[in-house]
Amino acid sequence: MVTPHPTHHHHQQQQQQRDEPYLLRYLQESGGAPAEDGAAKQKDDSAPPAVEKPKKKKNQLQIIIDLTQRGGKKKITVVKNLDAFGIDNKEASKYLKKKLACGCGTSQGNEGKEELEIQGTFQVKAAELLLKEYKELKETDFIITVSKKKLSYQDAVEALKD
């Protein structure tokens, strides 16, 4: 009998622990499970569920372009939050793959959100192409990480010019 790799089980446990509070809240709000105590249930009924969620910070509504390392010297440009702007990640992936002549695909990020992964160092180039293709985007919608510093689109263009 083949035993599962120990890290797989550990990863599943971590994922389950991260998901538990969300699942519990979802079940309580949808009436699928009783609240842990009566007072909490009454509080849920009196306040609309939207109030419970923390307000989104401004950076939540910005497209984040980051650079991560994958195996050895390989770098991957990661583009997050495109879906917040109504842009389909798969469509954007096909477009960037064609324009940048490199591997590009979608993956599930840490927060469970879908994000684009572009093989190579293309922070500013990816932003330029997205601005050109999707007219609803503005330069101020981007936060680009350059040398571990989060910069605006203009600052990133300046920093990477050299």
C-alpha cells in the first residue's frame, strides 16, 4: 500500500484550518448550522452580514504585479486582482502569452483568488500591455513590486529604465 507523502497531509490540514472560520460563518449566515451561542445568532439577525466584513482597503482594488522566484534562477511575474476590474484571467493570460512570447497561465493564489503567472521578468511590460488592451484600466490601478519595493506604475517605469 502506498502511504501519502507527509507534507500533503500537513498542507491539507493547514488549508482546512484556514477555511474553517469562513465555512462556519457561511453556514451560520445561510442557516445551515446553528450559531455557537444564542447571543451570536441574535447579533447576526439584527446586523446585515455586509457590516461584519472589514471594509476593503484601497490596495485591495489595485492590480498588484509582483516578482517571485521559482526553482533556481527562474523568475515569475505574478499579476493579482485582475478579476476585481472585470477582466477574465484566462483571456488576459492568452493575450499576454501571445504578446510576450512566453509561458503564461492562471493559478490559485494564497488567498484562493485566481492570479496570472507569467514566466520571466515582465512587471512593467505586463502593465503596459494590460493598459493598452483594457481601456478601463488606468495607470493608478497598478502597484508594481521592484526590488522588493511597492511602487506606482510611473515610479516602476522610472526604476526599471536604467
